[in-house]
Amino acid sequence: MKKTKPFLRDTSQASRLLKPLADLFKDLRGQTVAIGFSAGVDSAMLAICASTLATQYTIDLRLVHIHHGLMSQADEWVRQAQRLAQYLALDFSPIFVEVDRASGLGIEGAARQARYAAFIHYAKAHQIKHFLLAHHLDDQAETLLLRLLRGSGVRGMRGMPSAIEKDGVLFHRPWLMCERSFILSLAESVSKEIGWYAVQDESNLDTSYKRGAVRVELSPALNQYWPSWKQNLARHARLMEEAQAIVDDMAELDFKRLLPSDDQRSFCLKAWRTLPSYRQSNVLRYWLALLGLQMPTERRLQDWLKQLREVHQLGFDREVRLPHEGQVIVVSKGRVQIS
């Protein structure tokens, strides 16, 4: 399989997928950009479309493939990924990771954590600041549906952002508003043209995983009765983004009124207790995010709020110790602090 001529034909599907990439590449002109490349349909088409535009925008593309060691076909997937990389004449890096099955995140969550850690390590080792991911509108809709069913609240219902920074690396999702049907149609024509076929990860349709259940059981029914459900959820995510911005602005204003310490690791309990209950919980979440800590479960947060509301405002009638992520939130001399 040797690349001898351009093969991405000028179709409506190709145009719809190339435009958001071109818009992004205008801002990344002259830089090195890595692609999270599983060799599945989505990431393969992303690699192909990106390679079509790379020369025009002087982008140095790299393909990074993560071998999770979870599937028996994983070794063959590496070889299949390498074949396309060679055809496109792109740098290819397979990375083998170990998924922590005891992390408490579940297999999907632990694999995602290992994957992002590997991406970030690769980016830093090669001084790369930008990564492309192939998430699309269908992925966004499934994510929003799952978060809705979990009761994620406004922050969670913002969905996946089009760009997010993790440890100094900016991850871009240029296809979040593109339907997967465009990608599948393009993949079919490309496969006929060059004889390369994307890998098939059967776990994506495994209904023992919640996302697989949504994809196999719920999505077909929603497509039948609510054909625009994916676009509607994406619009809902944009509205939640605006709502969260308002919530964050209020939390920032409230936090400034709590007489925070210079390092922002403590605030005045008495001032906090003058806030309405819904703003108490909001500013507490804001404080944790400010310190770079994960949000506690809703049950744990409600327990914290109860204890902080009941303790003497000078913090000496009983001990408050709220362990979280290897640190402890305590009340001392009228201040809530973390140590």
C-alpha cells in the first residue's frame, strides 16, 4: 500500500470534516501537532483529513497509538495503525500502558486515565503543546446522556469541551459538531480507494459497559423518535456552559468576601455561614477547584456542609476533619483550611 496520489475526494462529507480542522490549523500554523490514534474509524479519518491539510499549514503531524493491553487483538491494532501511518508518511509512536484495574474508576475510566497520562508524557518529551482527539457529535451526545442519568449537574452537563488543557497540553476536539455518519461515509470511500480498513473494537458495542448500552440500546430508539436529539443535546451543552460561567462568577465574588488567605488555602467560617445554603455549596466547590482538587461525591459534600454549618463559628467546640485526596480540611480559629 503506497501513497502515490491524493485520495481524499472532494465530497460533502470530506468538506464538512475538513473545514473545522482547517479553522483550527490556521491558529496552529507551523507547529507540531500529535493525534490520539487508535486506528479506529474516527481517529483514522482524523489522521487522513489532518494529513491532507498539514502541508498547507506547515503542520508537523505525529500519530500516537496507545496499547492498553486489554484486548487480545491489541497487537494487531498496533500493526494496522502503523500501516496507515506509513501510507500517510507520518511519524508513528505506539505506547504501551498498564491500566490500573483497582483504581475504582472502572475499566473505561482507568483506561482513559492511563491514555491521557501517556499522551501528556509523550507531548512533554517531544515539546508538543497540541493534541487532536477524534470525538464527534455522537460521542458528545452519549456523554451528555450518561451524565444526565448520573445527575451530574450544570458543570457536568456542559459536555466535552472543544479544547481543554491538561498539565500544559492542549487537547482539541475539532469534530464535536460533526455527525459520525459523515466520518463513516468518508471511511467507506477511503477504504475502497486505498485498501486500508479501520480496526474494530468490539468493546465499543459491549452492553455490559454503560456507554455501549447507550450506543446499542438507547441511541437507535432516540434516532427513530427524536431524530435531532444529538443536536439538541449539543445545544443544551452550550447553554450549560453559559450557565456555569455565571455560577463561577458568583462563586468568585463570594469567595473574595470570605477573607481568603494569600495562598487561598483557608477562608473565614463566619463569613461563609452568612451565605445562602446554595451559595455555600457553590463556593466550596469553587474553592476545591481553585486548589486543583477533584470534586467529592454529592453525598460526601452534603456531609461536609452539615459539619461546617454545625461547628462553632470559632471552630473549637468539636474537631472537624474532612479527608480528601490525601489532604485534610479542618476548622481552626474560625477558619476553614486545608493541610
